[in-house]
Amino acid sequence: MRKQVLIAGGGIGGLAAALGASRAGWDVRLYERAVAFSEVGAGVQIGPNVVRRLQAWGLQQPLQSVAAFPSRLQVRNAVSGKELAVLPLGPTAVERYGAAYATIHRADLHGLLLAAVTKYTDTQWHLEHAIDGFTDADGVVTVRTSRGKEVEGDALIGADGLWSRTRTQLLGAVAPRVTGHLAYRALVPQHALPDALRTAQVTAWLGPRLHAVQYPVRRGELQNIVVIVQGPAPQDLESWDHAANAAGLDHALQGTCTALQDVVRSVSTAGGPGWRLWPLCDRPPVCSADEMAQGLVGLLGDAAHPMRPYLAQGAGMAIEDAAELQRALAMHDLDVPLRLRRYALNRWQRNARVQARSTRNGRIFHATGPVRWGRDLSLRLLGERVLDVPWLYRGDGSSASSL
């Protein structure tokens, strides 16, 4: 008899978990709070480590049809505008790591996973249902949904994001950590930009207490622009996300070069929807396997290890989690708690390393004073040796030894 996994959350992590669990031979029931599947946000960078996982699921062609594949990553000084370093991507990434480096609209990544789950699995969808609580007893996990229903399963995977209720019950009610960083995000149609502002590469601008990133998405038709500045966040973090005040961003960019300011000002002239603004939150790095699975309950993606975006691996680590979950759930000679334990043991150290590196990168990106000068000198002297991350792009997260 096939075992049944219950999944909380229908975002990128939840859909990837559903795809992986189904491929492992499990029946899947997925519970999503929203009335329809959708994904907000802007662009996502997915490194070769993540693209390989999508290829293994047979999703190379859908990815090819919606993503962009930048030719290189360029780092520039946000004050002087000067180029500091370049990392070749494109064919170089394929040669080094066996897969491309892609940039994609978050909604397109969500959409291709949703299409795959719909086409290739028998997942049961339960929209307008959140999993509010669970009990784990006598070899069965029983969940209580927001509509008052009780459902039994053989395992529960909490992929319900930063404010995960599954995590709260499993690990305690400790709120996410407010980083003090605010992310302004915008998408603009490239055809509406002058030629000088269009891009087929990833460009990162590093400045004092801020940085910006721009890159193509949706086959290059759109440009994703993100500016992250340091500043206070509102108290109501869980529900806060609003159309940003462009004047506040202009003020934060005072002292930066004309080239960066031209990129930012293009948002208001290119006819797109304008800026959205999010406060960034995270949690300290995972410190043990128990923080990712206990008994019949596992955590995945932001529910387990929310991270700052300074290594561009938030969505990537959720997809890697789902791939390892697939491997663990397919170990049919093990009891389910041991399968989830194996999943957690093979993921927590890699996730912790990525979390820690993301935080470190943020300090470097936003450095001031002597640290900033040292950063720029290192980038000019060492170039791609500083920018490349072989331990990340080669590893697929299948075991702790991949570190």
C-alpha cells in the first residue's frame, strides 16, 4: 500500500516537494492557504546546482522556454560605477558544473513546477486550506486544517514559508529575525528601455550600506531590478508588502553613480508596475538535523532555513531539499521517521553553510570604510576566483559529504 505524505504550502518549495515525493512512490496531498496557486515577487537566480535538479526531473525544456541564461556576472562599484570583477557564465558554467546558470521570474519557476506536478503526478490539491496543527502518534500524523478537517497521513512536510505554522509547533514559537535590510523590487519590459539600459547579464552594484542587482528574466523580455538598503522595518512584518515610495529609494541612492541611478529611474519611465518593497527576515543557521525533521514531520525551504538573498540560493535550497526528500522517501526498507531523519542529516549542514555565507556576503556587499576598500581591491586582483562558488555549484545537497 502506497504511503501518503501531507504537504503544507503551495509555493516553490511545496510544489517541488510534491513532485519529489510523488516520484518516490508516495501519494501526495497538498494544502495551500490561498484560493488559487500563484507566486508573487520578481526574479530568481538559479545556479547550476539547482538547474541540474530541474533537469533530473525532466524540466529542462520548460525551463529553457521561460528563463534567461546570462552570459556573465559583472560586479561594479555603486559609487564610481567602475567594473570590479567578472565571472563568465553561459557556456563556461555548463562546462564547469554540467548545467547553466539561469535567471527566471519567480512566477515562471512556480508555474513550471505546478505544470509538472499537475501533468506527472496524482497530487490532490486542497486550496483555501491551511494546515493549522498536527499530532504525531502511533505511526500516524494527523493534521487539522483551517476548515476544521482532520486528515491522517504517513508523513507531514512543512513547506509553508517564513511564518510556518508547522515549524512553530515542531520547534516552538520563535519569530524570524529582522535583518534591518529592505528590498525594493521591480520588473520592467526591456523593449521600453533605451539600448544602454537593456541587459543580457547579471550586474551587481556594491555600495555603502546598499547594493543593487539587475538581470534579464522571461527569455530576456523583462529586466529584474532589486535594490537592497539598510533601514528600519515596520512592526507588522507578516502582512507588510506595499507599493514602494520611489522617493525613499532616490534618497537612499544619493551619492551613487549616474549609471546606477539611470537604471533605477528607468522603472518609473518604462511603464511597468513600479516598485514593491519587502523587509528581509531570516533565521540563524540551522544547527542540527532536529531543526529539519522530527518523527513523522519534516521542514523544507524557508520553513526550515530562511536566508538572506546575498547568495541567490533561497529557492535553490528548497529545490535541493525536495530532491533529497525524494531520495529519502524512496528508501522503502526504512521506517518513515528514519527516512525523514536521513533527509535532515543530509541537508542541514549544507543549508547552514549557505545561510551563513549569505549573511557574510551581505556584510561584504554593504561594507563601508576600510573593509569596502579591501573588498574592491580583492575583486580587482582576484576577479572570478572571488566570485565563483565551486562548493555550492558542484554540490547537489545529496549528502553532508558534498560540503
